[in-house]
Amino acid sequence: MIVRPPQTPEEFERYRDLRWRILRAPWNQPKGSEVDELESKAFPIMVCEVDGIPVGVGRVHFNSETEAQIRSMAVEEDWRGKGIGSIVIKELENYCGADRDRTDDLFVANEPLSQLSYSPEHKVIFYSPSFLFPQTLL
């Protein structure tokens, strides 16, 4: 497995396409709706097979000095239950702790809860039942 941020325009397109197909297309949202105003402030990560095709993605941005929000997590259906989501969370946690020179105790994920089911080993607090409001999913 290769775990890193997307680097080329093609990789960013594949990264966004996975987000759209898993998180937005089921709600009949148009392509492009997976990108929001926080995109430029977020740190993205993707987990790929050796062919460079992402099987899991996610991003994190800071809401404050002590709160980071994980959003737009998606894992290909065939790869679910194989630890890909855990890899994404660990990488985003590492970014928040190491690259930002601080440790954040609160990670927030506000994707549909049906998309998120991780073990308690992660410091993730799930809130904002956005699954009730598909028009607000980003």
C-alpha cells in the first residue's frame, strides 16, 4: 500500500472522484460538489494500491488551535473492513501532531455515520448527524 497526499493533477482527480462516488453520488449530488471552501486549507491523504488508484481517502483541517476536523473520508466498498479507514485516520492524526507541532485531542468527523465505523483506538469524536441532511454533505 502507498499512503500519501495526492501530488499530481491526475491523483487529485482520482482522490476527488472517490470522494464524490462514495459520499455525494448516492445523494444525487453533482460532480464537483465534493469540493468545498475549506479545500485549500485541508491536508488530504490517500491510500493506494501500487497502481496509484486510491482505495481510501480523507482530509483534515483545523477549526481552532486544539480542534481538527476530519472530513470527506471514503473507502472503496471492496476494501471496507480491511483497515483502510484506520490507515487514513492514523495518517491524519500524525499530520496534526507532527506537522503542526502540537497534539490535538479532539478529532471531529461529520460524514454520514453509515460511512464511519472505526475502533475506539482512534481519538475520533463523531458528531453532527449530517446523514439526516444530504444537501449539507460535503
